[in-house]
Amino acid sequence: MKKTQIVEELGEGGLLLPGLIETALQANDRAKLRMTALQEAVARARAPRRPLPVLDAEARAAGAADDALDAAVAGAHALSGGSTAIPGAGRLVGGILDDIALMAAPLDAARADAAPAFAARLSGLRAVLAAIAGDVLDAAALARITSARRGGEDSAHLLVMDLHKGLNQLAASIAVETIAGAHALGVAREDRPRIEAFMRGLARTRGLAFGHPGLDTTASRSGGRLILQNDIGTTDAHVIIVAVEGRAVTVTYTDVHRSRARFFISLFQDFAAEWTPLAERSAEGLGDAGRFYLVTGRYTAEADAGLDAFLEAVGAHLVFLIDWNKARKALQTFVDKATAIRLLRDAARSSHGHRGFLELGGAELVFDAVRHSAEGRVPYGARLDRILGAAAVARLLGEVLRLTSAGLAARRSVRLIRDEVRAELAGSFGSAEQELLSLALHQLGIARMLASDVAAALIAPDSAEAVRADFRDRAKRLEEKADRQVLAARDLASGPFGRGKGFLPVSEWVEEANDAFEEAAFLLSAARMPRDGGALEPLADLAAVAIACCGDLVRAVAAACEGPAGQREDITAALEAIDAVMEGERRADSAQRRVLAAALGTAAPAQTLLATIEVARALETGTDHLARAALALRTHVLEEVVS
């Protein structure tokens, strides 16, 4: 009588379960690999130029070195009627069925409720697949082996997936011990620090799931490797297996969403891990047209500390895979796909994730904020990025992800978190208006430089052609730079629901002033102005007034940038500076008249007379435009800030 039979007779069959489960998990690896080989062989037969996969290395690790999987795939060829000849196909099918029997053994030993049903399903598959003729598979036989579509005929693939789930549940229920929250069975003493490292990372972020089920971990030994499994997903193809052997870690990850698989890889930028290209696999009933994606990462540490750091990172990142695709779609209501994925990656790397956002309503949370904080600013049906701009919406959503996660983690009331999101949206509108005012400040800086250059040329005129050409070219460059600023302002305020539209006239009138000051500079460069004479002094005074008007309007715009958050003194400062601009315009008008009187009272050449009058006209026109900009700003300050 064998030892196993003795143990069974004593009623202590459960003592054998850790070893049986370890064997069953190895069989699970082999069965899936053999099914993959059959699928690859059929694909190769249908497309002979398809690149050959390399499966023998995985086969050796899974204990299937004698299967010659690479040769089976390479030698496959299509037959008439849709069948495929695959070298060793009969042996592979038999091996799959034997693997399934090994997977069922622990459930039989534990007298699990589902064990009889599993046994019946295996018996049925043996009967059906016994009809396979040699090494030829037809489409029906392949489906009975590899199909993952439920609701139809049973398949070996479906039975393997169901047995695997049953094994994980059994392993958790009979675990010999619990290590840092992981159900551990048959592990070695040296495995404990590795398990603890993985679970330390998992524990650090697990709360960010906010009640979502999952993330239970099982640790076991498979040959010379520690195997960590975690139930991260609700779909059959969403699987992660972490194998530790020495100081080398192998992460095997499958997902029906290519984008999420890439996202997962991107979370490990701080580690020199090597990742295989995403391999597309096919299994009927999984994901889009039955496709899923497999990627394997390998990381080798120089010391135990580095090994534990990587395992901790793997554990910490798993929570960010839960409902990832749902969060991406919610964010794509407001931004494009690439931006949505970037926001999710930033949220993960900042350790707050996206589950809090979904828990509080996802896209509906933002719509609620729009209804309460942007009424009248966002017409029904208008996209938020059309109003705030894509960059501003991305910043807003990033902050919403942070606020929702931090709020739920701190157990703040849902009402308070919603109010914070509403306030953040309201602030985004203020930021948009401030951005347009910031462009106006840049334009005013250019206006002041142009007016200052004109004043300097009047004080120290130079008849050298090269000097005058440099002066003219500099003025033109400054005016073109100002043109770009106003174009940017118009872009911000473009469309029927433009951002900060009320401030656009400020920018446009300042642009008119820049054109006038540039014209004055051009006239000075084209004509020889007198070094003395009655008109020169009032003309210099007029240029000084223009400079002062620019400075006063800068003070007004800077104060208005404080927006509704500004103090009473900021509002007063803005209005006082606006009044100073208006007073400056009146002084400019008076100075222009003095220039005209002085010019007409001299016997200067006609060219000099014309240049003097036109320069004065251009400078005074510039101050007129600055006054109009000031009036536009005053209207908005009184309507938006004071109210």
C-alpha cells in the first residue's frame, strides 16, 4: 500500500493537498502551453510566412521538454476541407487531457463540491477527442480543445480555466500558513522575504481599490521557483503570474486590452526590466474577436534589496489595473485617448489611481461640477475642451483624480469631495481668463519696448543708414512677435464658447497700439529728424506719455489677473491704473497738438515736417488704442470682479 493510500485511509488526505496543488499548477502551465502550440500550428498552416514562435524554452520550464513544440508548429500544414496536419498533435491532445486530470486531483482529494462535475466534463472530452485521427485536427476538434466561448459546447480550454479558479480557491482555503496576507502553501524559508516584499507593495495601495473585490494572493512552490498569483481581474484572460528563482523575477501578464498591457509595462520605468514585445494570441470568446495579449518581463537584481524593491513595485501597481479600461473611457469623454492614458499613468505613479474617481461617478462627477459651477459658461452639449482647451481640461482631470482618491482615503464626505471638484472646475475657468490676460501682459511689454525705442531715437537721432536699418528691423521683429501673441489670444477665445472671451478686446486693442508704435519707429528710420527745433521737445514728451500709458496698463492688467480671488485693494489698484491710462491719453492728445503747432511754426523742409507730424500722429494713435484697451478691461473688472 502506497503512502498516499495510507494517508487516505486515515482520513487525512488533506495533508497531501499542498503537493497535489503544486503538481496541478505545473499541469496548468503545461496544458495552456500545449494549447497555445496547437493554435500557433494552425495559424502557421494558414499563413506559412507567419513568424515562428519560440516555445521550447517555456516547455522546458513547464516540464514539457519532450513535446517538441517548435517542431510541431514549424511542421504544420493545411489539408483540404479545413483540417490541419500537426506533427505530434495526438500526443499533445493526450497530454492536455492528462494535465486536466492532474489539475482535478486536488479537488477530488479535498472532496470539493465541484469535483464530480469536473470529472464528468473530463470524461466527456476524452470521449469526443478520442476520435482524432492521428495528427490531423479539423476545425471542430480544435474548437473542442482551445475555444473559450461559453454557452456552447464544452472545451479543454474552458475546463482548464475553471479548474484553475477552483485550485486557487482550494489553495486559499487550505493554506498551511498566511504570510503578510498571502495564502502560502509549500513555500521554503527563503521565500518568506520575497512574499513579504510583494505583499508590502500590495498593502500600500490596496486601499485605493475602495471596496472593489480582488487582489487576493496565493504563494506556492513550483519546482525550484516561488510562484505568486493574484486575482487582479474579472475576465478569464486577465492574469498575472510572478515567478522568483534566485534573484531573477519573471512576470507573465495577459490582458484582452492591448492599451492596458502597455500601461502596465510603463509603470516599471524605474527598473531595468526586459519586456518581450506584446504577443497577440487568439482564443475564441475572449475580448475583441477572441484576441488577447501576452507579455513577459524579466528582472534580475544584484542584491536582495533590489529584488524586494521590484517585487514590492509589482504588488503596488496591481490596484491600478482594476477598472482601468472603464476609467480610460470615462476620461475620454473629455480628452483624447493618449491624454486619458497619460492621466491614468500619472495617477498611478503618484499613488492615488483612478478607482476613487469611478467610485464617485466618473464622468458624471465632472458633469455635475459643470452643472453647478459653470452654469451659463458651458452650453448644453458643448465639449469642455472646446471651452477650456485640451491642456486645461487635462490639468483639471488630473486634479479630479487626486481629489477623489485623497478624499475617499481620508474618509471625507461625498458632498465635500463634490464641492472640491466643483471649486476646481470654477478655478479652471478663472485660470483660462488669467491666461489670456497673461498674453496681454506680454503684448504690453512689447508695446513699452517699441515706445521706448522711439523715445531713444528722438533723443539721440543717428543719420547712419546701418543704424537706422537696425532700428527699423528690431521694431518690425517686435511687432511680429506681438502679432503672434494676439493670434494665440484669439485661438484661446475662438469658437462660440471661447475661453476668457471678455478679455479678448484688451489684447486686440493692445495689438493696435503695437502697430501704431511700430509705424512711428518705421517713420523715424525712414526720415532724418532734426537734432533740435521746437517740435522735438513736445514729440519726446509724447513718446514719454506713451511709455507711461503702457506701464499704467500693465499695472491694471496685473491687478485684474487676481480675478475674483483678489482683495479689495487689488480691484482698487486696477481701477486706479485704468484711470491713469485714460489721463495719459488726454496728455498725449495735448502733446500731439503742441507738436503740430511747433512743426507748423518752423521753416523745416517738407520731408522733416511730414515725418514729425506723422510720428506724432502714430504715437497719439497708439495711446488712443491703449485707452480703448483700458476701457475694455474696466468693463470686465466691474462685471466679473466687483460683482
